[in-house]
Amino acid sequence: GENVEQHPSTLSVQEGDSAVIKCTYSDSASNYFPWYKQELGKRPQLIIDIRSNVGEKKDQRIAVTLNKTAKHFSLHITETQPEDSAVYFCAARGSGAGSYQLTFGKGTKLSVIP
Amino acid sequence: EAQVTQNPRYLITVTGKKLTVTCSQNMNHEYMSWYRQDPGLGLRQIYYSMNVEVTDKGDVPEGYKVSRKEKRNFPLILESPSPNQTSLYFCASRPGTSAYNEQFFGPGTRLTVL
């Protein structure tokens, strides 16, 4: 099955700096890569996603890049704010029978220091 | 309001006492799944269902059962809970028509097995 590795497990940045979280996946057939944000005590919520036929996607201060050859994708948050502090999860979903399962990374706890 | 609901939100029980955590969605989604979240391990899929009467094991199914008799409901059953099933549980749903569809999470159920 799919295996998703996520790094780093914790990340502290100063307010206004950029944050980058990286994930690698094992199944070359995976074709959908969402990122979820989970605030303390709350449910995970989708913040951005990318399909395998796209190399980069941006939404205001958040961007995701995908390198299919290397099987890795990254989340970039620019101009970080205290409200960006949360746990972020990357995930990968395969095609065909694997499209029913979403495999998550172990998460990155991001702390934005005012 | 479109949502995924879970009940109960918090549960403390004892080893061996059967329990059921309910999950319901009002979005007519075909696909539903259960995850458990443990510190440092991320979100791991327990079971999933592609539609009514169609279920399959995820990555950590041992000790759990599910059923899907109606499209909107997907209960998680612990026949004989053990302390290692103490965890935060999330139900999720998404439309089954495309592998790219966003997955929505319920609010979570925090289970403690003594």
C-alpha cells in the first residue's frame, strides 16, 4: 500500500517568515495530494490540494508543489501569522482500487512565534 | 447545514464493554471512513465504505467492526474494547464520483478505555 513520510515533525518560525513542510510518497500511481490543517481540539480541514497533472498550485499565502518524478510534494506558507499555528497533515490518494484510501503523513506541528 | 456528525463526542469506558460510535452525514456521500488519531502517528484508517453494504478494511482494522445499512450512517463498533484503543476517532465522508473530491471530517470522538 501507499506510504507517506512527512518532515519535519515540528517547526517553529517567526511571524512573517515562511514555512515549508515536505512529504514523500511511495506509490507512483497516486494522483491526488491534499493538505489538511488541524487546530487544537478541532477536526482536520482541507486547506489546499493538488492533482498529479499539476506541478504547482497557489491560494493566497499557501502554495503546494509536486514533483512526480521524485515522488514528493511540499506545502509553502508565506508571511506566516499566529493563526497559522496548527498541525498540518499531507496525504496521498491512489488511482483505481487505491482511490478509496487516503493515506496521511504523521503531521507537522507548526508554531508561529509573534 | 452540510455536515458530518459523531456521537458521543467523549466516552470513558472499561475494558470489554461493547460500545458503538455513530457517524452520520447529510451530504448524500457514497464514501465514508473511520480514522484513529494518536500522537506521533497521524491519522490511520480503520475501515471504509464505498457505498451501502460495501465495506473494506483500512490499515488498522483489528478490534473494530463497521456496518453500512443506510447511506447516511456508518457506525463504528468496538465489541470488546481494550486500553490500546484509547484514541481520538474521526469519521469522514466524500462524494464517491471522483478520486479528487474533498473529504469532510466529523468533529471527533475522544475514547478512553480503562
